[in-house]
Amino acid sequence: MSEQTKVIGRTREEMAQRLAQDIPNGSYVNLGIGIPELVARFVPEGRTLIYHTENGLLGMGPSPEEGKGDPELINAGKRHVTVNPGAAFFHHADSFAMIRGGHIDLCVLGAMQVSKAGDLANWSTGEPGAIPAVGGAMDLCAGVKSVFVITQHCTKTGEPKLVDECTYPLTGLGVINRIYTDLAVIDVTPEGFKLVELSPGVDFDYVQERTGAPLIPVSD
């Protein structure tokens, strides 16, 4: 395999599987659109995770096989999903009452940028014709107990997504607890970005060069 096509770090599925390992047993979890949706495929052995989607489903299962989805079973991203035994359906307003009332333990969101202070920008670049409103991510950031981000470490053009300060419109201030990328797992601390672990085959300098703020290494 050439250097141009070689995958550095984790694939999207491996990122999702790694994140799932850190979700405590019995958690109620909301999954955002995009890479976060993949987390539903991975429930660690011996744990029960209850997945919530804001359009009104608690007990969401992973996506069905191609061509076997029920058109009436979709998540907030309009993707087909399955339901686990004991799942419940409810009104959109009730779903947001769960979020705003602090009844969801953790949410997993994508990101355009995350600042060293834990600020999140994940809905618009601010360019003309961009998405006109922040949507449910703002409620999730405000109402959910812990917020994880899962994202590629850099944009398609190589710009860091982990930055000193966000330059895109904000979703929430100081809301992110932990970040999972293809290159590393990183905590947001009062001192800034702190490395938890490197992805296989990746070294610290490689990650720091692609991070737009200082990265605190793992303590010896």
C-alpha cells in the first residue's frame, strides 16, 4: 500500500468502537449525525447502553443491512435504524424534555472545531448558504451531563479541528469533556488539551503538528 493511500491512525469504525469502550454501563446516550451514528454498532460485551435519538426513540439499535430498513424507523439524521427489545417511541417535544431535563447521561457529537477551552462549533462555517440554525445540538450541549466529540483530527484540506479558539459559529461554550479522533483520544482540561492515548502507529509529535493548540502529553 502506498503512503498516499495508507490509513494513519484509526478508521471511523475503530474510532466509534474506541469511544464505546468509555461509555459506562447503563448509560442513556444520544448520538449525533455522521460519525457519531457508528457508535450504535458497538456495545461492549457485558454492558447495556440505551441509545436515544431526538426525533423520539429510546432503545435505538444499529443501522440495518442495506435494503432491509423500515422507512418508518429513522434517526434524527433520517437514516434507517433498528429498535432493541423494550424500545419506546414518543413525541418530539417529550424527547427534548428528556434532554433539557438532564435525563440523558452522555451525547456524542461531530465537530467542525473544538477549542482548548471545550467550546464546540459543529453546525456552520458561517459561509453564505450554510445551515441557517444550530438545531438540537445546542440543547444537547446545554442539557446532557457529559459531551464527547468524535471527528477526524483535521479537515479534508489539512486544517486542525482542535484549535486555540473557534472561528466558526459556536454551538456551546466550555461543553466538551473528551475528544476522539483518528489520531488520538484527548481530554479537555482547565489547562487545555491533554492527551489520553495515541492511536496505534501514531506518535506525539505527529499529533501535535496537526493540533492548533498546545497538547499536554500523557504523564509518566
